[in-house]
Amino acid sequence: MINAVVFDLDGVIIDSEEVWEEVRRDYVASYGREFLPDSQDRMMGMSTPEWSTHLAEEVGVPRTPTEVADDVLSRMAEKYKNDLPLIPGSVDSVRRIGERYPIALASSSARILIDQVLATAGLSEAFQVTLSTEEVPRGKPHPDVYLAAAEKLGFAPETCAAVEDSSNGLRSAGRAGLAVVAVPHGVYPPAADALALASLVVSDLGELTVEAIDRLR
């Protein structure tokens, strides 16, 4: 049976992938650089040290990875203060599932952004556990953040469900052994191999019911 549910943040609760892409592309362009053909796909699900290293060392931004991270996170935080891109139904879904199960958040966003989003959305007290991939050894698609979330909730990964949208997020949850629910993003759909890891695919969070979670195992 399912004992707990772990939510992703970006692409599940907030529709932030386009914001991330806009901010990072503008930032890279300010230094006369451009994304590599696969930069956007690769950075979805990466931890802050991983994507900032990619922009500094592979894309060629003439700043250290730490400086790149500070620059971009500052721009993202400013965006979130002015206009939080909540996905319709996401707050209700979190609250609905949280009434039945212990819930956690496992995000590739930096801690400063996680805390800001949850405070603005009124969800700071909704989750028993919140984790950034900065706080585990490796980011998605590695399983570390989901394994840590399950451990902190006090349940075996196999008895937890994950709600994810991106290829790397789905791979991370699948490799950790969780039952995977996919909510594919319309603009950035997951790869076929990642989507195949899902036990349930829903078109929107209105379909994410307690009964649907109960049927996963």
C-alpha cells in the first residue's frame, strides 16, 4: 500500500520551466553566449551546482559556478516575488492528498526558492518534509532526493508515491523505487523512456485523487 506521497515542485506545483528558461537564456545572452542544443533538457531536474556548472563550463559564461548560481537565483527570486506561476489546482491537490497521506517535497530548486514559493502559496505548513537536491549528494535523475525524502518520512521508498513531470524527475523517482505518477508538461513533455516508468499518467492535477493514489500498489 502507499503510505506517503512526495511532490516535485517545478512543473507540478508551479509552472516555472518557462520562467527558468527565460531567466537563464537572458542571463547567458548577457554574456554573449547561447544555450547548447540540449541545455534546456539537461538542466531540467539538475541541482543548482549542476546547472550552474553547466552554464559556466559548457555554455561558457565567464563566471564561476557559484557566481552563476547566485546571479540566476537572485533573478528567479525577484520573478517569484512579483508573480508566482502556480499551476491551476496545484494548491488544492497538495491539500487534498495531504489530508490522507503524509507528504513531502523533493525539488531541484534551491532552498531559498522552495521556501519563497511555499510561503507565497500558503503551503509552508503543508509538508512534513521538504528537500532540495542541494541537500543530497546528487541531483535528479539520480535517486538521492527521493530516497532521502522517504527516509525522512519514515517509510520504505517502495511504499511511497512520487508526483513528477520532467524526464529527470521521473527517472529519479523510478530509480528510487517509488510508485510514479506523471503529470506531463505540455511545453516540455518527458521522454518516452522516462514516461514509461510511471504507474499512472494524469493530464492535470484534478485527476490526482486519493483513490488514484490508493490504486497505485
